[in-house]
Amino acid sequence: MDPIAKDNLAQLDNLLAASNQSWLFGAGISLDAGIPLMWPLTDRVFARAKDEGEANDLKVLEFIRSQLFDDSHIEHILSHLGDHRAIADRSKDKNVTFDGVTLSVDELDALHQRVLTWIAETIRWGYKPEKADGTPEVVGTHEARIVIIDNHSAFVSALFNRSQAGVAERRRAVRLFTTNYDTLLEDALALGGFSYWDGFSGGAVAYRSHRYGDEEPNLRDRAHVIKLHGSIDWHMGEDDRVWRVRDGDLYPKKVSRVLIYPQSTKYLATQRDPFAAQFDLFRRALGAREENVLATCGYSFGDEHINQEIELALQRPENKTTILAFARGINPTLERWRTGAWGKRVYVIAEDGLYVGTDGPFAGPVAGGKRDWWTFEGATKILNSGAEACAL
């Protein structure tokens, strides 16, 4: 192997063993678990609106989608719905019209809740869309769920059993930031016997105890799980408290499901708890003045709010954050970062090799092949065996 490539792979291994380490996960890590990406999830919501919704649900959702760019998904649609809800709330007659269908504020809220329920149930039970080769779709149900946890369990085992070997006593809790609504990370940690903190206090039913501005606890937990966009088991109670509730429980009485805040207004939404607190923790992790690592996996860099937080942190002269992006290839955001002033602190683990700033790819695949080390399973293999071994 080329000596420069070998040195870069060794540096990657060293960074993955850093004592101050965070991960940022996106929908890609849960795809093989049976949870769809945003666009198949959108199609599933529309199918449920057709089969189970109120008379005009599908018509309204289709009209909203027709007003958006072609690559829109359900978060964008909910964003548009939320914007119209705000307009209706300010209007004299308290309603808004979609393609001849007039909805009041209360009816808009009810539609929003139905959509969130369809999203939550699809994620909880699982859904695999029809494949291009004709493989039929698989729909999980309450009685026959298809979501599996194998990859998540393998990852947390590799992260805490191998990559922390020899450093567990001096390593801080690893921060696991995620935009996903599923509970697979928390479940995998619990099944592996790894203690974690998630901002809630209690047991199977828990209340949100962490507030904006609070310091992260130092309880010797192995991980801090920080869900940036909410969770399928978060609910808003009658007293405006956020509760983590087991699937199917009738208590505490829930006013709404805390799941998704509209994409276009997400920055405004994060100014109040619990999302203000979540993004505050993300901002603090990025702003650490000592050496620290942020690794991303399954994240497509499609959330401009998150990208902006990372970029603003990297721009600060005193910042020492190194980015390890497990990504299929170089997307426009990564290209901008790796060619910027801080580019030497941006590593991209891609299917055509390892990029370090503007250099690379190193350790490319054999002719005609592609590396899988950018995937969730691939990242697990690197944590288990080391980057150099995975490059052979």
C-alpha cells in the first residue's frame, strides 16, 4: 500500500479513537433496519391518506406537493402546511383554501396530527417500498413489525467494546446526534448494556428534564443520545411538558405528538424546548476549543440548518473540530468544506476511497469495484478492524 495512503488511514483510526467524539446520523443508517428514507416514507403517507384519511386529506396533500419543487418530501409538505396554518391563524376568518378545499385552523391541526401519526407508525412498524427489480413492497403492521436492530447493535458494540478499548476511562460520553425519529440507537445501547443519557428522567414513562442552557450531566454514561428532530415516542402533554411514552400507552394524556418541526421554519422552532436544548448541545459540541471529532454516517447533508451550524463552527479560527464524513461520494457541501480554509480537517470516507482535504482519493477500490466502508455497516467494520485492514 502507498505510504501516504497508509499514513492517512492510520490517522483516520486515531481520530475514531479520539476521547472527545461525536457522531451525527441520518436516515441512511436505518434503511436496512426496515425504515424507509424520506421519499418512500412520503409515498407511504400519501397511500395512508388515501386509504385512511378524511375525505379531503389526499387532495390537500397532493395540492401542496404540486406547489413544491420536484424533490420535495413529507417534511417539506408539512412545512408548507405549517406555513398555511400560520397564515390561517392570522387571518380574519381563521381558515385557508387549498385547491377549493377550505380548512380551519382546527382542521389543519387535525390533518397535521394524522400525518404525524402515519409517519410514526410507519417508522415504528417498518416499511420497504417496491424495488426496481419487481420485489414487492413489505408493509409492517402493529401485529407484524419488520424493523430489525442488528446493524445498530453491531455499531454500538464496535464503538464501545473495541474502539474505546484502553480509552474508556478517559473518554467522555460519546455524543450520538441523530435526525432520525426511530428509537433504534437507544434500544441498541440498552440491549448492549451501555448506559446513556437522553435528556429525560424516569423509566419507561419519562419526562423531559434537560432545559436549554443546562450543562450536559457528567454521570459516567457511555453515550449521550441527542435527537435533533424529535422522536416517535416523544409527546407533548397537557401541561406543555414533553414526555417519552411507550408505544400504545394511554397516559399521560397527550396533546400532540412531538415528531417533526417544519423544515422551512425549523430554525425558529428550535428556539423553544426541547429543540432549542438539542441544538444548543450540538452547537456546544462543535464549538469545543480542544481537539474533537464529529463523524457523520447516513446523513445526506440535506438539512441546511445543521450544515450551517457545522460550517459556522469550522470557520472560527480557534476551532479544532475534525469532520469524518462517511458518504457515498463528494456532495456540494463536502466539496465546499474540503476546499475551504479548514479543508485539512475534513475527511471523506467514500466509495472511491479516502479524501483528506483536497487530497485523494487514497486507498481506492480495485479496478471496477467500489468500497462499502461509507455505509453504516462499513463504518462498523472500520471501528472493529481498523481502516487499513478494511482497505486491503
